Amino acid sequence: MKTYIKILSSFFLLFVINVANTEELTDIKITTPVIDNAIIKNEAIESINTKNAIDGGDLLQNINGINTIRRGGHGLDAVIRGQSDQRLTTLLDGAMVYGACSSKMDPASTYVNIENYDTITVIKGAQSVMFGAGGSGGVVSFDRVTEPLPFVTKNKGGGTYQPNKYKFGQTFDSNSEAMTTIGDVQIGLGDKTFLRFNGSYSDANDYETGTGIKPKTGFRTHDYAIVYGWRTDNNSKVEFVYDNNSQENVEYAGLLMDIVYSYTDIYNFKYHSAVPMLGLDTLNFELYQSDMDHLMDNYTARSTSERGSEMKMKTPAASDTYGGRLIGTLGKDMRVGIDYEKNRRDAEQNMMISGTNYHLTYLWPGVEIEKLGLFMEKDKNISPSGILTYGLRYDMIEADATMAADDPGSDHALQVTANSLFTTYYGVNASKRDFDNLSGFIRYSKSLGNDSRYYYSFSRSARSPDATELFNTKTSMAMAAKYQRRHIGNPTIKTEKHNAFEFGYKGNIYNIDLDGSVYMNNVSDYITPYRVSTNSDETLDSDTNDTRLYKNINARLWGYELSLKKALSPNFAAILNLNYTRGDDRTQNRPLAQITPLTGDFTLDYTTTTTNYGLRVRFADTQDNVDTRVIDVGKTPGYTVYDVYVGFEPTPDVRLAIGMSNITDKRYATHLNVANQIDSTAARVDEAGRSIWGSLILDF
């Protein structure tokens, strides 16, 4: 890979230097066009946080078309159009972050304490090639926006001064007794330099469901960030960001273990040139590194009765990533770039047997995945009101399990190498894998006047298997139901190829604002988990056939998203959001697992310049298209829950919000919520029952 990097980087730079137009531009933003219902661009977090969201995944639920998988009270895993985890690209201030748990207790968005970020960008589907390899389901980017503070004129005596900027706040939730304290301070350092500190601390107990069950959902997190930078004389921007995130005693009723601690450090350097450089009219250059240290076990946060007959288990893990990207513009309508990242994941599975701790296996055996990508996008006006946008991306990816042959020990029969597990289940040893992926899209967008437009797009995106799908090696006791806990990646699995079509429209029909899209995604070599069950009724065999394995199939995902808004008066509006996804395994003629049924919400909202009041109804249909062999718990009944909220801004510096969620204290769970591993009276991890929540924010 290193030789390829040198050769391709040289050719790339020679290319852009020779073909670049030297026209000076002052706009330093490298963006794709706003595509209605496909891209939500620079959405202010405070405008979509209509409740006290606990992390980035929880916040994303407020956007139509995004659902979440709940495993506990924290770490909600976003799902866009039936795709989650590594099928989504998630960026934190530009940094790629990969969780340190193969059971997905910590998706990247769980490391977002939302009050520490300013904006969120969501791209649904493959509508751009500028955000890294894969990402067939979409892109989610959380960002801080920091600029030098302005000078203001003194009321008396004339002259100017530069005030500091402060934001402090407190949120609460009555059900889980959750409290979050927020601080954000920016110090004036002159007309071109900025220095910002922000942070938050959250503590929550187990929430109570509608029938009084208290699943393991407590957590404690704290986060702080330092942002330092400046504008140069030519308006270019230099920025350094350090982000520290700590999570402790994060409980998961839907998993066999909890997070004892997860400590993450993220470093970012960003340079945005507003003048020609390296043959590019404008240029973005970014470097990042994220280091994650993670420990999970089943005894620190769980009592002996909650653990039951389970032996004590622990898994120390780490996920470290570094990389960078260079993106430039050629003229006003073309973007070119190169990006690189390398991630290493390590995890050790340990079990206490007869009072002795045994290192059973390297669950992630030194998995290294390295990616190098080249890409370009171009906009072309083909009529006064029509724009054609297209993009192409080529990725070279290497994946290797560097410790697959390493022996964890020989003191117990359960101690095995990763290769011995791969040989048992697939007949092969792990070896270095090379993937060459080509992705691209073409989209036509036409303005119809009066803020109405439609678009349609075709895309192909390639997603190579991740560390878990390739090289995971979780073993278990050789006992009846214990076999189903074995989780073995497939070192020979192929790359997914997504071929998608999408049509969208935004406009006003009969005085109703309409924003909708329909899509179809045919996937060849879709990666799916399975068990080699010999029973036709899908019951388990209680032997090695119950092991979770991976294979490729052909699949189809299709659905729609629809938002309707009707102004009933200048201040009063009714809003309806609907989204639906259908997923089919076309190889085995059965449904795909973890697919959301028809869901949505209906809101009546009254807003003035200083207040807003609202009633929201959230609902979901029954889901009976399920695959219970591995992930789906079973069929899910529909539900309807009711929320109310009130917001006040008595002064421009003060924001007060209060509301009640699940007014009727209904017991319900979404179809995506996983099985409750602790309480046998609950099939899934249920959502919270009635709760009063509130927040007070001082921003001055």
C-alpha cells in the first residue's frame, strides 16, 4: 500500500497542477450542492434537538428517515434506509472514528455530546463521493463552527472592544434522573484569532419503562474540547482541535456486557486556503487521529443476580485511527481530492473459569484496515434551471489480521488462535485482503420556480467488509445455548456493490409544503450474518451450527420518505413525517433483518419570536417482515405515543424548554431494539415510559 500511496499521490498532484484554473476564489467551503431530502446541510443542532438528546444517535432520530437501534440508555445506533454501522460514514469534526466494540455498543455517534457541537450534516444514500470509502447508506458529520469574535462599539466614550462569548446550561430528565451540565466559552484574542473551550458532564440512572421495568440503561459521560485557530490576511483559516471523551459504567440491557470505561482522544488539524495553492483555486487540507481505550465486562455494573449463572467475562479493546484528506476546487464547479485512513483494532476475550482468568482468544486479532481514495465531482449547468452533478471515486483497501496466528495460551481447552476458529468454520486461515473499489453517481436537479424542484440520481457504491465481518473471533463455552454466542468473521467475504436509484421532489401543492423522495437499492454480495441451522422451524441446534457467521447474498432495499407541512395560520402549523423501508434477501427469498416498518410523527406547533408550543404524536406500524435466525427478536406490534413541549426565550440570551415524553406512560419498543439479555419479562429493550424533561441555556 505504501508504494501505491507514493505513486498515486504523485500522479494526482501532477494532474491537478496541470489542469487547474488559476482564477482566484474567496469561498473556502468545499461542499456539494444542497439536495432536498437527500442532504440536510449545516443544520443547527439546537433547531432539531426537540428534547434532551443523550448522544448523536439520539439526536439523529429527530430527522425524518433516520431510526435507531437501542441496546441500552446510551450508544443509540443510527439507521438510514435500512443501513447502519459501517454502511454509514460518521465524521466528528472531520475525524473518522471507529468504535471499539464488535457488539456495536459504541457507534461513532455515541462519542458526540451534542451540546459541544454546532451543526450536523446528513446525506442520505450515495449522493457524494467526497466523504471517504463506503458509506452506501449515507454520511453523518458533526461539526463545530468557530470564527474570530467581532468587535463591538462601546455605548459610552466611543471606541470598540471584543467581548468574550459564553454558553452555560443544565438539562434534566425525571424518569432516569439524568442531568447534563454544559459549558462553552470563547475568548477574544484579536480580530483574526480564536480560542474556544467547551465541555459537558452527564449522569443518568436506569430509566423506567411503561410497565415499571427498569432495564440496565444508566451511564456517565464527560467531554471537553479545545479549539484554537486563526484567519490569515488572505482569509484562509488554520484550526487545531483536541477532543477528549470519557464514558464510564455505561449499561446495556441488550448486551452480555457493559462499558466499564471508554476513553477517547481525537486530534484534528485543518487548513482551508481561500487562494490558489498547488494548482487548486481553493483547498481544504485536514489531518486527524483518534485513539480509543475501552474495557467491557459483565460484573462491574451488574449484580450477581443480574449476571445469573454467567461466568465473569471481560474484554479490553482499542481502536486507533489516523488519516487525512486534501480537497480542492477547479473553477467554480469541480471538486477533486485524495483521502487516506488507517485503523487498527485490538480486543482480547477473557473469562473467569473456576476462579482463574483465562485469555480465550484475540477477539479482534490486531485487525488493520488501510484505505486510500481518489475522487472528483463536477456540476454542469445543462439548462437555465437544470444542473447535472456527477462524481467518481476509486479506493484501494488493504485488510489484515496481524495476530491471527498468535496463541493466547494453552492452559485451557477454550484458548484458541483466531486462525483455528477460521479453519473450523470456513476451512481457511486469515490472510491479507486487497480490495479495489469503484464508486460513482450522477444526479440531475431541475428548478421549477417558486422554491420547487425535483431531482433524480443513479449511483454505484462499493463497501468492503469491516473488521468484524472479516476477522471477528468471539468464542464461547461448548454448551447448548452458549454456542449461539460464538461470532466468527469470514476472511473470504466479498465487497458489497450497491446500485441505487432515487427520485425526489420539494415544492408546494395546494398550499402544503411537500418534501419527499423514493429510492431503490439493489445490492450484490450484500454481507449478512447467518447460522447454519438444520431445523426448518428456525429453532437453534444447540451445537456449533448456532455460531453467527457471515456470507454474501443478493438483496434489495427500497422505500420512501415524506414530509408535509400545512400552515394553519402565520404562527400555527401541522407537520407530518413518514418513512418506510423494505428489505429483501433475494438469494434466500426472505426478509432482511433489522428493517424498520412504516414510522413517522405528526406535530402541531405554534411558534412566535419568543415562544413555541407543540404536541407531537410518534407512531410505528406492525413489523411482520422479520428474520429471527440471528438478529431480529420477532414480530413487533405497532405503537402510538404522545409528547408535549414548550419553549421560551424571555431574552435573546436565555432559552428555557420543558416537555413531557410518552404522556400515557405506554410500554413499547421499536422493531430495531435488541433482545433484553437480563430481564426475561421483556422481549426487547423497551423505550422509556413517561418522563418530564427540561433545559435552561444561557447564551451571551
